[in-house]
Amino acid sequence: MKKDLGVKSFLFPCPVAILGTYDEQGSVNVMNMAWGTLIDTNMILCCLTEEHKTCKNLKAGSDLTIAIATKDLVKESDYFGIDSGNTVKDKFARSGLHVVKSQHVNAPVIEEYPLTLECKTHAIRHDEDGNFFVYAEIVNVLADETILNEKGMVDVKKLNAILFSQIDNSYYEVGDIVGKAWNLGLPFRGK
Ligand SMILES: Cc1cc2nc3c(=O)[nH]c(=O)nc-3n(C[C@H](O)[C@H](O)[C@H](O)COP(=O)(O)O)c2cc1C
């Protein structure tokens, strides 16, 4: 028996993506974003509330970095989704984390996150419902050596990424591999 639950934002799971930007004075700001997704091989659509300091920075010309939040940084990552750089001027400094300037885009790279997508602000669009969309073009991916496998690719298990659940407003860790994509389903072709 299934039950109707009505309209809920239950697309599960959402990423925990940490957006890094600069303001016009070069100060770092960071925010937590769950409503972001790939829309092309090199493009991420970020669905943001326009009042965020992050959006002000992007409108003023900043690019952005998108770091994948990890289990050991869950508290810092959550904090980046609570306070706003609009009112808390030392928001990033409070986390105790460190940044360097990206070598590829005009945005800060947070050193402690092991996987960071360096993105150009490709476009900013509003829709008729008042939504604010940022198209982030991936121009490079920066990975710590500590999360790479022997082939030099990211080992998802070493990354220790976390996921966000809009169902219960909680963070989850990534579990085990259950199979290879574009592979497990192949036996159905033979039927
Ligand atoms: C788990 C989580 C996910 C969030 N996802 C989004 C999101 O996808 N889009 C958005 O606009 N705000 C999102 N927020 C809220 C912003 O991160 C929050 O308002 C933040 O303070 C904005 O920071 P800023 O004003 O310094 O840019 C999220 C917050 C949390 C805790």
C-alpha cells in the first residue's frame, strides 16, 4: 500500500556543495548549496536565493569554486549554510579553514576540502517565478593526492563525501558500491 504525501522536495539525495566566492574587495565568502546539479558535461546549475551574499559576489563579477563537503568537515559545511556573509563579516574566518586563490578562476579554493570544482560564472538568469539561477562552467577539478587511486583518479571511498536529505534535514555519509552503472542492467537486453 502506498500513501500520498503531497508536494514535497524529496528528490533524494542532494549534494552538499560549498560555494566559494570573492566580494569586490577580495574577501572570501562561502555558502552551502544542496540545490545544484549537472546539466551538461561541464556545467552545473545552481539554484540560489538572490539575497545571499554569494549572489551579490557573483553579480559583481566573482567566479565560484564548488567544493564537495566531506564527513570530517560537516560542522563547518553546515555553518556555511546558517549564517550569511551579508551580516557576519568574518563568516569564513570563524570556520578556521584556509583558502588560496584559484589558479584558473577568480574564486577562492578552500584548502581543507579534498575535491574542488573550479568554475567560471557562465551566466546568471532569473525566471518569471523569481528564481535565481547561476550556470557554473567547470574549467578545472582540483583533487588532493590523498583521495586519488593508483590510476590517478578520484577514489570515491577515500573522498568521504556527505549527502543532504531534504526528507529529514540531515546529512548522510556515502555507502558501499552496489554495482557498475551501464552494466548491471545489461542482462535485461538479452530477454
Ligand atoms: C543543507 C543546506 C543546503 C542549502 N542549500 C541551499 C541552496 O541550494 N540554495 C540556496 O540559495 N541556499 C541554500 N542554503 C542556504 C544558504 O546556504 C544560507 O542561506 C547561507 O547563509 C547563504 O550564505 P551567504 O549569504 O553568505 O551567501 C542551504 C543551507 C543548508 C544548511
